[in-house]
Amino acid sequence: MLPEKPQKLNVKRKTNKIMRDTSRVITQLHFPDDRHRIPKIIARIMKLPDTAAENLLAQIRADFSERHEDIGHIFERHLNAVKRYIPQDRALNDVQKALIGAYFTKEYAIESAALFNPSIVPHPDQSGLKKGSLRFIMSLRATGEGHISSIVFRGGVLDRNNTCLFDPISEFVETPDLQLDPVYNRLVFQRKLNEMGAISGITGHILSQLPENFTYKELLEKIDLLRTNRQFSETDQNRTFEVMWWLANSNYEVRFHSDHRISERVIFPVSKNESRGIEDARFVQFLDDRQESIYYATYTAYNGTTILPQLIETKDFITFNVLTLNGKAVQNKGMALFPRKINGQYVMLSRQDGENNHIMFSDNIHFWQESQIIQEPEYPWEFIQIGNCGSPLETTEGWIVLTHGVGPMRKYCIGAMLLDLENPAKVIARLKEPLLSPNKKEREGYVPNVVYSCGALIHNNVLVIPYAMSDINSGIASVEVTELINCMQAVA
């Protein structure tokens, strides 16, 4: 039962700070803006005298080998990316091959600008821990040059007293292997094309020739077959092919090395839809109908102009499937999935209108068509807008939802509300005052006066909240669950 007179909250800020590290770099393919320059660069490399080439490569290896686990493999991969520009009548020696790969490689410091907007979930492996401890995985939004965002991870343990002990951070960062031949469900693919207004005789012709679950390679084969044996207007066919490629390339799989640390893994933008960043992943440990765990994360893909809500699924944080979220109710930011079905349906929080907290229900996790408002700005610290701060957390009293509110001077604070367990569209209670407001040490940063979270967890009846400080670094706060609920005001 909620008390008639709310008590004062005792929120504890932990000493842990998750700081950006400019030394954490990945490698990327480095093309000049004008692709016509590529053959000229290759020609200059090939003209180098043997001794000069060998000395140059030795210096490159000396400068960069300790920053990357297999620099030779990286050079080989990037050499293959420019092979079509190399004269076919020229045989290259190993030094020239490596140098060409090096010239078309660059480093990218993934955390150079910021490390913020964390979420936290229990680790899939809880073996070998002391009694009362919990191993966790924390995801964070890392931002580097050009303000491009990616997802990075940290691992650690919360002990019985909720002391946060982070694992050592690897000096290396790994970009994953991209699965170029993912499998698509024909019905889901068709529904998404229909939603995009792209269903036509052309898409029907191609899809009718594909099995129920088809691969990217099979899709390309059917497109190439129709291109070769044209049956529709060439202009219409090419336009349809572009749409189908766009959709297929928005759904992909990445895979990391299982023997590498969690802190080495970074999910960097892959598709054109997320070319300018992957923003604000909200991870949740989801229990399916068989009570087996799968981890989902909603995030916002950004291409510099438009946003696209996406879904990540993983069971082990080694292999990640990236999928599009579909439907007219997933057109804005801030989706947060409940950790289980309720009354046989998936449930998700969202902010459709940029102002209010919404909830939506669906029989299919990939499709969301309708939403309803469950909370509007009410108090001065949230008059501009409100939204969620991650997936709801289940307690015997109801679903705890961390919220964010924007007030005067664009000040972001974190609040909380309580939803009914079986009818989560019903708000039972909420905090009148913020749970967390930016203090003097937290208000300076890339975006000042902001505290924000993408997901918390409950451990030993304590709510553990990782949170961003002014979009630059992150910290951790905690509050007793019972105390938090007792401080909420009942909603009539």
C-alpha cells in the first residue's frame, strides 16, 4: 500500500564514474571523397623503391600494431576493398599489398566526444559469484568524430551491498564480423514493404519465388534474374529493387569473438539508415513464453536527416541480430520494451508526439500500430516534455518506470512512476519531485544541465541507476525500492 504522506527520498550517488577514453580506437576503411583519386594513390605507392617501401611499412607496424590485435588482417581487408582499382597486369609483392591496405585505413576514436546514456541488465552468465552478487552488462552510447554514435559495453559485478565493481577494460576495441547472408521471414518482409507503400506486382513476383525464410543471397538472385529477364517497366523495377535493398540492408547480423572481453565489443553503424549514428539503446532481459531469456534493445538509427527505430536481439552478447521496427506507432524516439508479455501481448513504452508518455500493445514484436497516452507533463520540472528512461522493472507493487522530464533552461531530470502489473496502461502512482537532478558537478558537458538513463535494474531490493551526466560521462545512483515506492503519490 502507498502511504498517504510521501517520505523524503535518500538517493545515493556512487563514486564510480564511467569516463570517455580517447585511446579506444577502431579501424575503418578510408576512401578519399573523390573516388577517382584512388588509382593515383595506388600508383604512388607502387612507385616506391623496395627499400623505402619496406622501411615505411616497418614504421607503420611499429606505430600501430600495439593498438590493434591483428593489423595485418585489417590491411588485407582494406586492400580487398580497393582491388578493382589496381591494374590487372601488375603483380604486387606482400609489402605493396600491406601498404595499399594501410593507406586506405584510418583510426576512429569511438569515445572521443562522449560516453553516456547507459542501460544495465543482468549478464547471461551468473556462475562463480559470491552469494548475493550479480554480474551485469552495461551498454553505453559512445560518440566520436563527426558526432557519430555507436554502442559499447562494460562488464562488472554488483556485490551483496550493491558496490559496483567494474571488470578491467581491454586496451583493444573490436568491430564485429558482419553476416552478409542473413535470413528473412517472407511474411514479415512483405508486411514491411506494404507499410512502406512499396507492395506491387514487382515485389509480389519476387517474393512468390522465395521460400518462407529466405537469405539475402537468394533475394539478390531473384532481383538479378528479373533484371536480366525484365517483365515490368525498367524504371519501376529499379525503383522497387532500391526499396527492397534498403529494407534488406536494414536487417543484419553482427558476430564478435567469444573469447574477447565484453569491453572490446562495439556495434558501429552498418546500414545507410544509421550512417550518422546508433542512439540510446535501451536493453532489457526478456522472458519468453518458455521462460527463457533473450535480450532485446530498442535504439534510434539516424542517417543525418531521418530517424528509424530499430530492434536488437541477442542471447549471449556475442551474436546480435539487428531488425527494423515496423508500424505507424514506432515513428519517434524512446521505445522501451517490457521484460515479459502481459496478457499474451508484447508491451512497449514510447513517445509518439515528442511530449507525452505513450504505451502500446502488439501480438508481434516487430509490428506496432496503435498507442495511447498514459502520462502528460504535470509538474514544472517536466513542462516541456516527458519520456521514459528505460524498460519497466517489475515489483510486487507494480511496474517501476524511470522517466525523464525537461523543464526551464532545457534542464533534464529523472523521475519515476508506478504502473499496474496487469494493466500497465494505468498509472498507480508517481513522484512529484525529481528522483535525480543534475548537481554542480554533473551540469557541465556537451549538453549542459542533463541527467538521463536508458535503463536500470533491481538488485537486493535496491534500484541501481546508471545515468548520463550532460551527455559526456556517466555515473551510478541507487535508491531502496520500498523507499522509492513509498515516496510516490497515488494517482486518482
